[in-house]
Amino acid sequence: MTEWHRLKKDALPANVTADDVAAAANVSRWTVNRAFKKDASISPKTREKVMQAANELGYLPDLRAAALASDRSHLVALLVDDFANPHKLVMLERLTRALRSRGWDTLLVNTLNRDDAAPAIANASQRRVDATILIGIQFDDEVLRAAHTARRFKKLIIFARTSENPDTISIAVDDEAATSEITQYVMERGYERPLYLAGPRTVSAHLKRKETFLALWQKHLNTTPESVSVPAYDANLAADAVTITLSERPKAELPDIIVCENDALALGTIDAIRHRLGLRVPNDIAVIGFDDVPQAESPNYRLTTYRQPLTDMANYLVDVLENVETSDLDRTFCGRLVVRDSA
């Protein structure tokens, strides 16, 4: 320990500053600042000396001050709803991993309901974030218009859904291509009586899966499949809907496959078929989902589903954040169908 450290050991300042670290490491304050910047020009030896002094003093740079000195905060607000959907946790993991790996931090906000969505966006804009990322079903046209009018952030990004709102950037799987692949698979396997189980029908930031499936089935087989919707992507709601819809039907009038808009609905559907209707999957009714959540691979479900390329989507989102442009950044991605035992 240096003489300076011996003198200061029992009398460290309450709020350690960059000047304290500079004195301890015998470098300039400017060198301390550079040592904490990821891509700054500084020798490894000097950086190590600064970091050692900072660790001994318990110093961390003031990110708020650094943000005020720059036109970027490297902070994004992440607004999420619908936590009953297990795919949301997978999205959060991939997004935060991609963001942190490239020097971005997140402010996570759980939007409680539709009425809370607009105030949550407005609140996020007051935190000096560089962008707001929306993941959920509550961000309809009215909410997005209000967000654009009041916003102070540079970019408003819809993740894992598409939006026609011109003031947003959409990063999503190509629902039409994905559903076309699912529809082709269902037809090629000889299923004849599909039931489509959909989630809530939103006005703006929406999925195009149900509409695409019904249109393709009508086009190729000249019949319109039966469909049912539930108000949230919740396995229990799906189980209730399937039970109510099918419980009074004779076996000959049951669908031979239920195509679900996402895996949360598919998992609830499988539970209802087995444990409420006393039927077998896939022998009596097959099931297909969408997303490939971790539970899909479980021996309890072995769910055939469509896997979204979330890592590629998350990495592109960071590309968008680092791009100075704010227009023509919408992008869709293609995933792949994962075939398991349920269909």
C-alpha cells in the first residue's frame, strides 16, 4: 500500500471522486475517465493501475454525469406486459444479454394494464433514455400516438410485433412466412379439421398469424377453419376456452389439430385435452404452438412449434440503437419449425 493509501485508509471521503482516484494512482483526472471508457485509448498498465486504485477506494463513475456530458445516455427503457406468457422471460434474457454485451443498460417497467401503458411511456421519456422498447399487447394506436407526441427519446421500438405506425420501428418475426410454413406442415400431414386458438386482437402492434392461417386454408381447401380467441396469452385461459368449446362435442366432430398463436396457449391446450377432456395428444387431437419456449421441449409436452430467432432480433435491435438513422429500420426475421411429438 502506498503512503497516500496509508494516510487515507481511516479517513476516506464519503463520496469518492475521480480526483481521489487520480491522486491515488498518480495520474490525471482525464486518465481516470478514459480508463472507464470501453474503447478509450489507454495502455493496459495504466488502466490496471487506475482500476486498482478505484477498487481500493470503492469508486464508480457517475453515469448520470457522464450522460449529461454526452448526447447519449446508453440507457433504454424496456416496457413489458403480459408476464403470464413464458416467452416474455426468454425475450428479456436475450435482449438484456445483447444490450449489456454492447454497453447498454436497461430500465425495466412492468406496464400493469392498457391505461397504464401511456403514463409508463411518458415516465420513461423523463428518464433521459435513448430509446423506448415496447414488448406486449397493450400498445395500440392511441397509446402510440400519445407516446410520439410527448416523447423525448430518439426511438420508439416495437419488439416481436409489427406496427404500421410511422413513428415506430418494428423488429419482429415474419408472421406470414412462419404461418405459411405451419399451414403447409398441417396440410402435408393430412389434418382436415383444424381449430385456430388465438390471443387478444390488438389494433396496431399486432400479430398476423390467425389471419394468415385462415386465409391460406380457405385458399387451398376452400373452407374456413373454426377459430377461438382468448383475452390474454395465458395457459389457464386457453385451457378454459378449449374445454368450453369442445367438451360437449361427439368425438367425430372434434378438431384433429389445434393450431395455437403462441406456446402459452398451446401448453394450456395440451393440459385441457389430456386432463379435462380425457383425450390423447396427438392421437385424438394434435397441437402446434409458436415461439419454442423452454417448456415446449419438456417430456410433458414435446410441443411442435415455430422457433423465433430471438438472438438475431436482439442483436439487430442494438444495431438500430447505434444507428444514427431513425427511418427505414423496420425488419422481419425468419425462424424455423421445430417438430416434436405433439403434431
